[in-house]
Amino acid sequence: MGKILSTELLKNDFDKLIKLNPVVYRELKKFVKVKRYQKSEIIKPINQIDQYARYIHSGYIAKLFPAETGRDYRVRIFSKGTVACDFESFYKEKLTGFYLQALSYVSAFEIKKNDVDKVIEVSHDFSKLAAKINNLIHMQAETWNHIRELPLEEGYQVLKNNFPNELQFLSKKDLAFFFNTSIYQVNKSIE
């Protein structure tokens, strides 16, 4: 994928948030890289501080927590138009018990934490875009946190109605962990 094409893709995706002059995106390509991940590829390991924020252009990424037995718990699914990151690790520069893994082929725009401030210094337009992206991140995190706090049946319906594509990646084990209940209760409530 050439630099012009990647710049155009980035503009097309971000124009949904705020329309900026195409010239602005040519400056942004110095800091933002197009990354591709294969299905099942570990994007951010457990014992590593997350140094990147990833705006997903296509595909799905899971945030996972290790399980004592069986497959690890998927606690959040990131999809096209969302920013995938272990945010606590990224912002607080600390290790967490979570890791990120590609659930499908993924194409994403990545920016390194150290480059975020540099981007904002380049153009006032970038600070507007950064504010929109931060708002998007906050709204998405709040939505998932709100769903987690709902009773199982209600929360499941919200996931089913608002995140049907993401829901396909959540097993009953994941849902039990997500809603802090048992697999038995999940089986009883959602069938």
C-alpha cells in the first residue's frame, strides 16, 4: 500500500470525525504507519507496555485477560472505526494483565505514544483531530463499561443490538467473565 493510498484511506476514515485539508494528512503520514496483522497474531503481549494506539481500518482485535484454564477471556472487541489499545498501559506507561490479539486479518493506522505530542505541534488542525479521536476513545470505553455494569440479560441485548459483529467473537465463557456471572447463568439467560 503506497503512501498516497494510505494517506487517502486515513483521510476517508477521519473525515467522518472532522474534515481537514488533504495537505494536512500528508504531514501526518510522517508519524502514522499502516500496519497489517494476521489472524491470531499477538499485537501487544502481556508483559509489555503498550506504545501504540491503533485506529482500525478493517478487521477485529480482541483485548484478552489470561484464564486459569482453557481459552483466555475476551473482554473487549475492537472493530473498524475504533482505536485498539491497552489504554491503561498506554496512558500510565505500566504493565497490565491484558494483551491484544488479531481475531481476523487487520489493517490499522498506528501512532507511537511518543509521536502524539509531535503531531499536535505540527498543525493546529491535528489538535482538533486529536480531540475528536480522544472523544471517540472515551465514548467507546464508556459504552463498553456501561454494558458490563448492566444485568446479564439487558447487557446481552445491548451487545446484540449495538455490537452484533463484535458479539460473534464472544463465547459464553467470555460473556460470563464480562458480566461477572457463571456460564450456567449465561446459558440460562440468553437461550
